[in-house]
Amino acid sequence: MSKNVALHIAATAPLSISAEEIAPALVERERAVLTAKAKEQGKKDEMIPKIIEGQIKKWMAENCLLEQAYVKNPDVKIGDYLKETIAKTGENIVVRRFVRLNSARESRRNMKTSRPKSLPRSRDNQSDLDGNVRWQAAPEQAI
């Protein structure tokens, strides 16, 4: 069971275990983004709060471990999977924390693909053995 949950965490990268543990600043930032998006789409002002609440609930379900659909069986949430396992084994199982590590290769891949288009290549840019380039702003355009 723990291996399956670990594989799920590796695949989905949840932000927290439950909705209560998500930082309020993250929720407010997401709320602001969704509100701006709704206004941009021309939604009526009186409908925006209801729309935003539904979208925040969906966002929470996608980013909270216990609310996520289990990768191996999307019909079951991770919280329900834990309850099923508790019922089968009779043991008290609780997810208290998790840590998700990125490999150096994954970090390099993200670095390679996330170079801002506005940054020109500088003579200081270096490539590693795999040919991945570490991008730096040219001195005259430093950010």
C-alpha cells in the first residue's frame, strides 16, 4: 500500500495531504487568477463568486493527496483507498507527511526547456555532458 501511494505521489505531485494543509496564500493566489480569468471571459459579476468556489474545489481535489483520484484506479480517491486498506488490515494507517524529490536529470530537463525567449545566449552559458545548457542573462540584459 505504501509503495502504491508513493508511486501516486511521484506521478501527480500533490501540494499537500489535505485541503486544510494548503497554505492560504496559495489558495488566495489561485482565487485571484481564477477571478481575473472569469472577468476576462466576460462572466457576470454576480456569478463569479459561485464559479470561483467551484473551481477552487476542483483545484483542491487536484492538488490535495487524499482528494486525488488514484492513478491505478481513477474511480477511487486516495482517501478511500486508505480506508479500504484500513478495513482489510485492521491497522490504523495515516499519511502524516510526504516528500517528493526531483532527479538532477529532471531538473536539467526543466531548466533546458524553461529558458525565457527574451534572454539571448551569453558567452557564460555552459553545457554539461548531456548537452543541456544552463542559461544566464547577458550582462547588459540582467534581470
